[in-house]
Amino acid sequence: MSDDGGQAVSLIAFIGSVFSPWYAWSGRREPQNHCCLNVVTTGLNGRFTMTDRGRGALGQSRDRLQIGPSSMHWTGQELVIEVNEWGAPPMVTPVRGRVVLTPRVMTGTEVWLTPDGAHLWRPFAPIADIEVTLSQGHSWRGHGYFDANFGTRALEADFSFWTWGRYPLRDRVMCFYDAELRDGRHFDLAVEIGGDGTVGRSEAPPRTRFARNPWLVRRETRADQGFRPRRKLSLLEAPFYSRSVVETRIDGETTVGMHEALDLTRFRSPLMKPLLAVRVPRRAGWP
């Protein structure tokens, strides 16, 4: 997110693209054959990219991830993301440029999101600086983070709904995971990361609902008693998903951070996959 709070970007590299209809239709047997770089930018010139690419587009080494014409490279001090994608319909235009993320702290924390460890979350660099230079006029500096999720089962096999949020405070960052599992259990996690990189569980303020997205996806996050969170910027609104910049209040401090809400009951609907195929084109071959 930019320092002035006016722009934001989200980039997710997938090996086994969990939201790809092509990966679901394949039976999810070969994740390396369904990889992509998802890029979302905000505003009137915002773009969304999510091309499902085949095995030939994937290149991996210790410090580099190549997905077709785009890549991520760890220099030892920075994560450099080279973007060379095309926007999804109806905005089919090039999305090109570079994002450089410089961690302020790094962690080795790993969190199990299910009791058997089938789904993991790793906040590698929860406090970082970013520099964005992308097409459509997105050129700014701000703050960000770098994390990763890993799983051995489809998300919709284990979860019905979840929300996640990452909120910077004066001297630390708070991350919240609130999930409803399909078996009726709940997973509620509040993680506090200090400016020195220390990580620990924390007491979370109450779960608080705020305005649904345009597709009526339920949205909630953590907020001090009596404070109603609100969306500041929208990155992606879908029938089963919302990613946005949200303002909330934690321990008396008003903060603006990244938030997502994911309705996996809706995502499981067989009607959702053909709709997604329009926005997630498949390019199996790559030279």
C-alpha cells in the first residue's frame, strides 16, 4: 500500500493455482502444470491478471521463481518481482513493470491452519518497504509484506469461510486469521510481530462485521469494541472473494491494512468454475 494510502497492489505467485477452474477440472493432480502470477492494482486504471500456465512455463531454483514471462528473484536483501502479464477480460492490455520488496524484519514462523497441518501459513516478511513501478501509471512507494500459504488439500475441502487481515501499528504489525472449518470448528488466530522481528500470539479485539462486497460476500475483521471497520480501497470483488484495503481500530489505534474474505461454500458451486474461466484464461504451452 502506498504511503499516502491512495494506491495498493497485490501479487500472488501460484504453483497449483487454487482458484483456477482449469486446475480443479484437472483433478488437481499436477500443481506444476497450473501456475500463474496474479497481479491486482487499484483505481480507475486498475488491472487483474491470472493466466493459468502449463508446466513448461515454470522454472524454480533456490532464489528464483519463473512463471512464463514473469519472475520473482531473491537477491539476499530484496525480493524483485518482474511483471510481464496481460490483463484479464474486459481490460485485455499489458501489465508490465517491477515491484521491489525490502524486508525490515524476517521470521521463520510457521502456523498450522488445520489440526493436521494440511494447510500452512508462513509470514516470511510481515514488515517491509515496497517500490512499485507498473504500467497504467502505478508508480509509488509504500509499505507491504511477504507471506506464503502451502496446502496438500483443496481449500474448499476443509474450509467454509475465512477472513484474513494484516494491519500495521506504530511499533508492530497485527495479523488475524479467522476461519470456519467444514466440520463446524473455528480457527481464530491473532499474531503480533514486533519491529525487532519477534512473533507471538496476541489477544484479538472482537470480530466485527462491516459492509458486504458488491456480490454480498460477508466481510468481517477485528476491531475495538464500538468501532465499525470500513473499506478504503477495493482490489478485487468476486462472487466468492473480496480483497480490499480496510480501516479498523486496534488497541485504540486507527490503522489501515490489507484484508480478504473468502466464501468457500460459494466457491464449491459447480456454476462458479465456468464463470471463472472467462477471467482466468489457460495457456498450456510455453516455448
